[in-house]
Amino acid sequence: MVESLHNCNSDKYSNALNSLIELISDYHYLYIRSFLLRVTSAISWTAANINQHTPVLENESVMNLSHRINSCLTLSEARLIMEKAGHEIIILLTGKKENKTEALLKEIVPLIETNYRDPNLSATFIADVLGLSTTYLNRTYRAYKNDSLTNLINTYRLERAAELLNASKTQINLIAENVGFINGGYFFTLFKKYYGLTPREYRSVNRNKM
């Protein structure tokens, strides 16, 4: 149950709670009450320590949980109270995690805007700046945006390259280098895939529109 709270998994929490209730249902009343009080204390402690900045313990379903369990007349009533409290905790923690993820993602774009000319810009580069592991950053970004950080970086570079193709007569290979691509062939391949035109064709088509 505690693990399901950490993972914010409501289904696993409900399944674990139901298994627990079934396991102790044939025990003596006093043992059941004592056991449930220990469980609810563990739930409250876990909720308070997963994220100390989340006002979990101020939630109505979580406040005085042990006292409310102690006042229950039936095991079914206790189960309902514990289930509601667990789900409320998960909802609050999930919201907090989403807020943290949004704040993290907001830091990524400015880093790309500032460093896109650097050929070393990558997911690892960004993770190092933010003090995170590359694996965690990549997983978090993909889960939230359904895309990769590499694609985000390349897309930004390609769009800056397109602007330069329209606004200057700079050689295409120099434009590629100017936006962070050290491999001209890779740049041409990505550009054609993104815009449906080679850089030279793109420049020609857009200049004819002017």
C-alpha cells in the first residue's frame, strides 16, 4: 500500500487495501483495530514525507485518519475511509508531481534557445545543467510531451536555419554550422524530412514568394 502511494497508483492501492481487509477479516476485533491503526499511521506518515510541501495532511479525508478509523463500527466502514483517504492522497501528490514536471520543462526551452549554436547541446548537456540524470530527464520529457528531447533540439535548430536561409545569402553549410549541426549530411537529411524540401529548394521557393 505504501509503495502504491509513492507511485501514485490508485488501482494498486485499492487492490492492496482489499487484500489486507480480506486477510485480517477473521481476526479478533481488537487485533483488527490495532492493526488498522498501525496501517493508517503508516499511510499518514508516508503522505507527509513523500513531499513535505504538499498539503496532504490538510485534506479532509486524511486529517485525523487514525481517530476516524478508531471510531469505525465495522470493517467495511474502515475500508471505505482508508480507500477514500488513499485516493485523495494520490490525487494531491499527482497534482504536485505534474506541477514539478511543468516547472522542469519550462527550464528546457530557454536552455535550447541560449545554446542551440553549441554542437554539444544535447539531452545530456541539459541534464547536467539542471543537475539531473539524462535517463530521468529523457523519460520525464517523453512521458509528458510524447516526444524526445533530441527532436525538440533538432526542430529548434531547423527552424532557426530556415530563418537564416530566408534572411541571408550565407552558404548552406555555414548556416548548418551556425545552428549547431557539425554534420552537413545529417542537417540536409533532417531538413528535408522536416520541410519536405532541401535547404537549397527551401531558399529558392521562399525567395520566389518575396
